[in-house]
Amino acid sequence: MGATPRRVIGRHLLPNFLSHLIASATLSIPSMILGETALSFLGLGLRPPITSWGVLLNEAQNMNVVALYPWLMLPGVPIVVIVLAFNFFGDGLRDAADPYR
């Protein structure tokens, strides 16, 4: 009816799929964290001179190392906290950007 494509996109399309874009972006970050952690834990990702949560968890498998350095068991806690924080943050942003609220 005479509206430019930019106006149609900005006025009608963007508000309707913005919440889906936000949810997709914030849920991909925890999956990347878990993927890197799992690959490093299995020995397929980063190697021991580099510090990552998966490398630390892989080193914690050795009982002699855990007996000498018990704090190596702690990387499991931040992984869970960060992944849950990103999920809750993304859920809150998606609810805030919902046009049908």
C-alpha cells in the first residue's frame, strides 16, 4: 500500500521474530560452552597447557591429582552456573521482547 520494504520489515516483521532471534542467540552460547567442555574433557578439544573447564575436568579424573589438588573438582560448579545463567537470561530477554505480552 505504498510502504517501503524497510518500513514493513521494521514495523511488522522485526517485532514478531525478535524474541525468537534472542532465544536462539542466548541458547547457542551455553551449547557452545558445553560442546567445548565436552570435547576438551574427552581429549579432542584443547590440550593441557591451555586452561579450559574441560581440560580441568579431564585432569580431575586422576585420583592422585585430586588427592594433591582437591580444588580441581570445582570447575563443574561454574559450568552449571554459567549455563543456567545464560538460559535464564535468554528466557527473560525473550519474555521482555514478546510482542503479544
